[in-house]
Amino acid sequence: MRNVKELFGKHKILLKQFKKKMQKSNKQKSKKEVICLKEKESLDSKLLELKIESLRIKREHTLTVFYQSLFIYSSFMFVAVIGFVNKYLNSSALSILLLIAILSLIVGVVPYTIMILKEEKEILKLYNELAKKIPK
């Protein structure tokens, strides 16, 4: 009888030790999982920031082209008006200068408008992706 009690006592001690080890390993696993989730969220946020930054760079590039075309437009308009008022240009030369000015403005506005539309679509797509990830 005494041997049986000793065996059960040892068995209980072994069970307690086993349970403690399992709890420790579960805690370590859960910590590792939390760390992995945090790293994934960090990577996702960095990826999102990179996408937005690339959109900003493209927009700034097209904005630079727009500003250049606006400068060329205003320069042609200034030369055309001053030349026509001071009788340096006839009406056909004035028409040509005005046409070139308007074309230069169109060359600057169209890419900027297209880029803004693409950027809007991309941001809307990113927003929808994030909205899907958020639990309701």
C-alpha cells in the first residue's frame, strides 16, 4: 500500500512538472506568435507607407512638368501680347504664339490630371484592402 501511495505521489509531482513545462512552452509560443504578428503589422504599415510615398513622388514629378508648362504658357502669352501691342507681331504670328502657348499648357495639364486620377484609384484600392483587414 505504501508503494502505491509513493507511486501516486511521484505521479502527481511528475504531472505538475509536466503541466508547468507545457504552460511555459505555450507562453513562449504565444509570445513568438505575438512578435510575428507585430512584425507582420509593422511590415504591412511600412509597405503601405512606401506605396503612398511612391504615389507622392509620381505626383510631384507630374506637378513639376505642369509648372514648367505653365511657365512656358505664360512666357508665350507675355511675348505674344507685348509683341502684338508694340506692333512687332502681325495677327498670324500672334495666332501661332497663342496656339503654341495653349498646346504647352495642355501638355502639362493632361499628365497631371491622369496622375491624379491614378493616384485616387490607388488610394481607394489601398483603403478597401485595409477595410477588409479590420475585423467588424
